[in-house]
Amino acid sequence: MDISSLSFFRSLRHENKQFAVIGLGRFGRSVCSTLDRLGHEVLAADKDEESVSHVRANNLAAHCIQLDSTNPLALKESGILEIDTVIVAIGNFLEESIITTLNVKEAGVKHVVAKASSEVHGTLLKKVGADLVVYPEAEMGRALARSLTQRGILERFELDPDNSIVEVMVPEEFDGKTILELKLRGHYGVNVIAVSHDQKFEINPDPNQKLFKGSAIVVIGSNKNISRLPISCDLFNNDGTSVTTQLPLHQSSEVKLK
């Protein structure tokens, strides 16, 4: 998810406390449980009785209902169409996903989020009215690939295809030096916007603050410049022993994991 999605989130009402989730696979259940923990009222729905029973038994949502979401009358009777935000979490059944999205949008639901399993699926969902399309498998795959090859990056938020905000571990080269001394903008073309301290982040840190290995910093910059930051990587000698070295991220394909 990137900055292009912000218009959708700006349109959400702050007082909105009710959500409906249609499709109770792993993704749908995760959405339900997270919204519920955050104090929101969730109506969970699926055509599969076992899936509904699982959510009910584990108290993942305030309300659970079994229904065929491709049936407009069933959606109306369930009360789902009266909820401002509906998440269509059906990813593997394209026809059911598309018809459900079309049904809830044509019925006047203000905000519809739909899960897509492919680019073609996502395009079709947008054509039938989805306000936001998400690709959880693709996003998780990218995150896993980065975590395996760019081990110093803990989190990444893509502003656009060329620029990101990333949380990185402080490399050994920066240990004990101040932000001012490192001249990160001049040397690497990135800006530090937060530094971790006592398990919390200090926003807009003092340039004279020292950085220490083992803590984290949040930087903003182009992906090209971020890739120039040094990172600690564990490599293996021929005898199998581990050695730590400093590599820029764009060379991280040489890294072997333990």
C-alpha cells in the first residue's frame, strides 16, 4: 500500500466504528481480529459454515453470519449494506469476489475494500467499484524478499515506486557518531526523521544525538539512495564459520542466511 491510497483513507469518517468483513480465510480472520482488538464493531460473514463457526468460537468478531454474498437480498437482510466500510476478503474465488464487490457498491456502501489475488483480478475489482484494492500476498512476498536480502531494513513504507521511508538498524559504521557528524544527507542523500530510544522513537531528533549499534533509525529518501546505506550482513566462510561485514544494500544478493 502506498501514498496513492491516502485519498481513500481521508474519505473515511473518524467516528466510523463499524466494519463488515466478507470472506473468513486467513486474511479475513486477521482483519476481523485486529479491528476487534482496536475496539471496533465487526460483522463477519462467509458462505462456509465452518469458517463462520471458527470466527465465532474464537471471538474474532462481535457478530458472525453465514450467507451467500453473491445474493443481493441476503446482503440486505444481513445488515451489511448499512455499514459504511465493507472489506471483501474473498481472494481465491474471482467470480464470487467480483459479484460481491459489485453488489455492495451498487447497494450504496460508501467504502469498499477488496482483496485481489492478481493484477487482472484487481483491475476487475476497480471496474466494478472497489474504492481500494489490496494485494496481501504480493505485499507479503515483497516484504519477505526484502527481509531476506536487505537484512538491515526492518520496515518499509513506499511513498511511490521511487521513494520510501524505511526503518533500519544502525550499522557499525555509524556507532557512536552524531547525526551531524555522519552528514547522511550529503553522503547518502537521505534524511533521518526518527531515532529509537528506550524502545520508543524520538521524532525529528537533535542533530547532535549519537547513534548506537543495535538501535534503529527511520530515514526518508529515494530507493536508490537508501540502497547506498551500509548494512551489517552475516556471511559464511568456506569452512562454515560466520563473519560480519559491511555491504551496501544493492550488493545484498551475496548474503547467505544462517
